[in-house]
Amino acid sequence: MSIMIWVIISALFIIVLLSLLRVKFYQNKLEVELYTKSQLLNKISKMKQEKYQFQTKEKDSSEYHLDLRRAKQTLTQDLDALVDDEKIRHYRIFTTSQIAPKNTIYPFISQFDILVVTNIGLILLNLKALKAKTFYHFEGRLPLKDESDIHQIVGHYIAYQYHNQFQSELRTHYTFSENIHENEVTYQFNKYDPYEMAEKATQNLQTHFESLVDVPVSTIGVIYCAKQNGERIDGDATPYSQVYTCENNQDFKNALQQFIATTHSNLSNASYEQVINNIEHNN
């Protein structure tokens, strides 16, 4: 009798053990399936994201090259008209991709798109596509008491709040865009202020070529909003300085006329060719 009980108990133990092992097996299988499914979903999500980023990058790249080609065509037409009117004698247009990274001037122009050499000086062009309302070159300070324009008040206040986190006494300007979402408004700050960057680049470029040809080489920077899907708000840009902001071809023509009126340069043919050779062959 005791043997029979022992056999029954053993059989029950084996059945329970097998059941537990079976449950554990299916639990592990379920966990593996869940893990696999999770990994697949992550992979699909990643692939979709990469595909979207590639398409966006490809689209942005395509639009950029189209804007660049249009800008060169516009430049050529405007400069040809100035040659016909005998305001300038000659010019050359370079895209920054044509200038070797080893060239001495490359660090000055790498963030720009086009460099124009004329006998009355140089023009450095930065193409911009505004996708949202953009506040340009706002000093990180509180709005002035007599400031009444709402955009100026908002621009300076946001710039001040951003600047204040660094606890810096340095006078700093910022460029940032306004993004409106369903339940909030956010401000995205540029890594560099385009206006300040253009001022430094034109100064460096002017110094470089003046030391090369030993005569004045006036240089201006132009921030050209080739595509504008948002409003541009100008902050503390100094009027008639070395940098101009343009929204259309008429703005650019005005900048050229201002450049002609204020330039200190009139390069001889020899000096002009020396500048061209330095750009093409200074590797």
C-alpha cells in the first residue's frame, strides 16, 4: 500500500514538475516573442525615422541647390547691369564649394554660400530659408522703457531670458525662431548669430586681401532670405554697416547701390587678378 502511495505521489510530483516546466517554457517563449516584437518595432521605427530624415535631408539639399542656382542667376543679372552702367568693370562669382578647405580664406567663408569678387570690393552672401518667424540679431537685454513695438519687446525679452542663464557680462546678440505648437510656443536659438558671424567674416576677409594687395579691399556681407515662410524681425542691426539683410532682389539691388556709394576700393586689373588667383590657387 505504501509503495502504491509513493508511486502516486511520485507521479503527481512529475506531473506538477512537467506542468511548471511547461509554464516556464511558454513564459520564456512569450518573453522572447515580446522582446522580438519590441525589437522589430524599434527597428521599423528607426528605419522610418532614418527614411524620413533622409527624405527631409534630400529635400532640403535639393531646395538649397535650387536656391543657390537662382541666387547666382540673379547675381549675374544684377552685376551685368552694373557693368553695362559702368558702375563696376568686372566681377567673378564663386560658390564656397569651389574653394578648397586648405585655402587660407576657407575658415572665413565656410559658413557662407557665395563669394563675389569685383573691382570695387568683395561681397559675401549667406542664403537663408526662413521656415518660421525669426528674430534676427537681438541683444540679450531687457526691452527699453520707451520701446513700443511688440516684436522688439518680445525679441529683447526672450533674448534676455536666454542670455541670463549664462550669467555673463558680455554684450551678446542672438538669432532665434518662434515655433508655435498646439499648447505651447517655443523658441529655438541658432548656434551662431548670422549677423555677427557675417561681420567677423567680412572683417577677416578684408584684412586678408588688403595685406595681399596692399590697397583697400572693401567687403560687405549679405544675409539673403531666399525663401521666406515666416516673418523676419530685425533687432539691433547697425544701419549701413558692413552687413545687409535682404528679403528680395530689390533689397539686394539697394545693398549693391549702397556698396557702390560707400566703397573705398578701386582695384587695378593686376590687383583684381591677384585676388582671383589667391582664391583659386591658395591651397
